[in-house]
Amino acid sequence: MKNSGPVVLSQLIPPACIDLNLQSKDRDGVLGELVNHIPALVNQPEAKITLLRALHEREQLYSTGIGDGIALPHARNALVGMVNDPVIVFGRHATGIPYGAIDGIPARLFFLLVAPTVTQHLAVLARISRLLRDPQVRQGLLSAPAPDKALDVIRAAEARL
């Protein structure tokens, strides 16, 4: 990730890191599904466990459910030395799961973030939050029929920023 210019989410989310059919019935299950989409961890079960533990610890502090059916699970520095650039996994759940958001709305849209530095972590979280404030973006992500179409929604939203 270059330090010049704004974060470009659509460049940080490869289609392989998009799951439009999350199946789990609870937060822990969804976190596991999202973590399984991180390419760098495919053959690293210990790293997956470390990341899941860090994500669970973060959720114990305060839910990353931000309202409007959105959750932004993240853990700072959970994979230091294992990822050189921010990793984002986008997941969608058909019916939503209880996620502890302040508005009580079940989470249907999930953006899992793992970043190697605090600066990148905060920049990516801010960018995601800004895009998702737009109800049209949320609706586009909820109705996208395929991963490439979900990326098109994000690209179009970023072009308007």
C-alpha cells in the first residue's frame, strides 16, 4: 500500500476475498468464515487461530457492529510480519446475525480488516466507514449478484468521493 493519496479499497479486495453467501448463525462462525478467505493464511493454521483469538478479544472489548447492518471486525497488529499490506475480506449474510450493534440491527455486511500498521489500519477503517454511510452503497452491496459486481459498487462509490 502506497502512502501517497487516499486508500483505494477496491484495490485491496481481490474477488477471492469476497464471500456473498456467509452461512454461519453467529458472530464466531462468521469470523471463522471471513478468516478462511485470507490468502496468506491458507496454509497457516496457527496464524488463523492467532487472528481469530485477536478478533474475539476485540469483540469482547466492544462490538465492531457499527449499525445499519454493518460490522467491521478488525484486530490491530494481530499478524505482524505476516501481511505487508492491508487485507480486507468482504462478506455478506443473507438474513443477518446478531452482532451487538448499537441500533440492534443484525449485521449482513462484513468487512474484515487486518493491517500491518496502525496508520494503515485507521486509514482503511475510515475509508470503509465513509463509503458505507451512503445507503445506495449498502443497498448495492446487499444486492450484488457476484463478487465482481460487489467490487463495481465499491469502485463506483470511491469514484464519487
